[in-house]
Amino acid sequence: MIVACLDLDRTVIYSAAALDLRMPDHEAPRLLCVEVYRGVPLSFLTEDGVAAFTALREVAEVVPTTTRTPEQLARVHLPGPPPRYAIAANGGHLLVDGVPDPDWAAVVRRRLSGCAPLAEVESHLTAVSGTFVLNRRTADDLFAYAVVDRPTLPDGWVDALGAWCAERGWTVSLQGRKVYAVPRALTKSAAAREVCARLGAGTLLAAGDSLLDADLLAAADRAVRPAHGELHDTGFTLDTLTVTSASGGAAGAELLGTLRELAVRMSAVRSRLPAHGRV
């Protein structure tokens, strides 16, 4: 079996702005709305993306893998039947048929016991915030993030916060308008490995665009990232990584198609292996 763990926002699904539609209006792709927030359409797949996503599900177990909370993830309705497994809160929750798995929650609690408590990080984030911090939130009592005004964000502020957090077992990343503070032990890759173990999968594919996806891409047998986002801006690369030629919404369709091709190719290779050579 092949498992494909997919980051969602700006990897598979896109806001109107993130679609980055640069062609004339009459040439723009048809869109499927997959998320509505407060009565307003929020996230989309292109028609090509829908076809590629559907084709990928035919050859791999697709697992949405996101930093969103379970509540935020529940707003997203991807094409086809609901996935059996989904990963939310950056690996903090493993959803089985839409329900958080208590056994995985216990594993996460043990993993986080070696990091500073969330309350300590929250307190420090509050103390060092200025007018450039527009909002501060926590996600399911697992990690914290701040919404910032990028033009007025002081030079060195993110680095200083990162150094303070690193001494306490936390990581910091700036993604768009959000600064995330996340326990180092809270990773998408750990949850992805758990899904593979439960399904007896021998191959892990992955896709993502943000710094919080780096560990997932590194853990995968093969991975794809779009030619945009924080990983693209930092030049992130791996021997096992493919980068799309397109950016914006077109990259979503391209990377899904690439993952399907990889799944088909790797399945064919595995089928030719003797039984003792398979994982």
C-alpha cells in the first residue's frame, strides 16, 4: 500500500488570492469551492486539480495533513468520500473517520512532556509582542501563533523569538502573516509514520509548501513541493524531492499528478519484487 500525506493550504487547496490567476479572465480555469467560512467561499481546487486528486485516490491512501485544528479541517470538503485518516494540528491529532484517536493523543502527550509548557511560551510571546502583533492564538492547547503586520515586523524579532524557544524545545517559523511557535516534538512526520504503520504501508509520499512541512517531506520516500511558499523561498531541496514547474493553483494540480505518477511507478516496481523483498 502507498500512503500520500498532503498538506492542504497552498499545496492542494487555494484561497482566491493564492490561486495566483495571471491569465486573462476568459482563460481562467473552472474552480470547485471546497471550503466556506462565515458564509463566504474561501478555498478552491481547479478543475484539473479535482481530476488529479481523484486519480491519486485511486492508487494511494490520501491523508490530509495540516496545521489546521480539527475544527478548521472540518470546513474542508475534498472531492470524493471523506478520507479514512487525516492529520491535524501539525501532527497533534490523528483523525480516524473524522474522530480524534485517543491512543495517538496519549502518544502526543508523552512526546510533549520533554518540552516547555505552552503557557510559558504564551506568556513570553505576550511579553515580547508590540503593535505589529495583530492577534495571538493557541491551537488545541498544543501550539501558539501570532498574526503579524509584516511591513512593521521588527528586524530580528522572529530570530530572537526562535532562539528563546529553541532553548525550551520549541521551533519558530514565519509563514505569511503568521508566526508559529510549535513544540519540536510535534511533527507531521510522526503522525504520518503512525498512519503507515496502521495500514501496513510500505511507501510514503508527501507534498507541502511551508516550513512546517519540511520534516514530512524529508520522511517521505518521495515528495513534491510547489514552486511557491516558504520552502521555495528558502530553496529547500532533497534528493527525493520534485519541485513543480508551475506556481499558484496550477501547481496544486501538477503536484497531484506527479504524486499519482510516482505511486503508479512505485507500485509497479514493488509488484516485481519477490515477496521477501517487500516491506
